[in-house]
Amino acid sequence: MVPGYTKRNQARVRYYTCASAQKHGWKTCTSRTISAEAIEQAVLEKLRCELNAKNAERATLPQFVERITFDGKTSQVVITRRASGEGESGQSPISFQITLNKLPPRRTRVKRHQGRMPRISRLVALAIRFEELLENGTATDYADLARLGKVSRARMTQIMNLLNLAPDIQESLLFLPPVRSWRDAISERTCRPVVEEPCWERQRKIFAQLLATPAN
């Protein structure tokens, strides 16, 4: 196992990961990663008990331990103790089992074939949320929303104009199937002719044509 760390909510989380898995692939190791805090604390408690080393701390582990191995299948920890003096061989290993919380350091990635949420779906959801902020007084106007969203006023207007769509069209946009290519079939730009139409019935006809048009 080799040490490493990741950051979660601006906090540093240490872990040990399998060296074999790093070299030969994650399928070669069942344990993958384990909590550094958990295994170090377990090793210290075992050393204090077995060696009567009450002053053993993380910083002094190398004084007592030559090697620590962990079997992810059996949760077996084997501590090889360091020789106490010159000419002396290391004492018999200490073996014990431990239950550890596995901490995957790698960010879980969405598989490509699963697709991603269409951008237009996110924009419609944002428009609905922004409208709620205006109603409850969190934001006073579109300019205030633009500052909160860190976008231009023109872009904020384009997003909020999506609320002019018929309710069933908004629902359809919210629940579009995942996008499995680099380009969205329907975007805010392609929806502008629908948004500009004041009549909901004509909106539905234009939107139906938009859905039937294959993406370029």
C-alpha cells in the first residue's frame, strides 16, 4: 500500500491505495483504498498492547515497524516489527483482522454510454429557480439575478424567456432523454423561435417540428 490524499469540502483526507492496482489495474486488488486514519489507529493500538509501547505515535511508527501489509480479501493486517538492536533479527510478525471504511479517492465518473443531462434542461430548471428567487425577494430584478448567476443581463433575459414557453413544453424540455453525443439536439438557441411565439398552440406546432428535425 502507498499513501495518498484527497480533498473533500476543503478538508484533506488521507488514505492508502494498493500499489499493485496502480501498476496493473484496479481489478487486480479488492481493497483498492483504505482509510489512513483507521488503519494507523488500529496499528498503534496493537503495538501499544503487544509491545507495551505506550509512547508509540504516528510519527514514531518507523521506530517500531519495518513493514505493514494489508490483505483486502480477508481484512488481515500483518505488522513486521523492526529489530531492536544491531545483529538482531526482526521479531515475529503481529497478525490481526480489522474492519476498515474504504474511501475511494478517485472521482466517480459517469459512464459515457449513460449520457448527460441536456443543457436546455438545466437552463429551464434554472429559470424556474430564478423566478422563485424573484418571488421570495432574494433577488429584486434580472440585473440582480445576473450578478448572482455571474452572467450578462442579456444572457439572463434569454434564460428567463424560457418561462414564456407553454407549461407542457417546459416539462418536455425538463425531461429530455440524456445526451450521448458532444452536441445537444435541442439548445436554447434553437428554442428561440418557439419562445418568440406568443400563442401556446403555435408554440406546440413549432416545437413538434423542432423535435422532428434531426440534429446537424
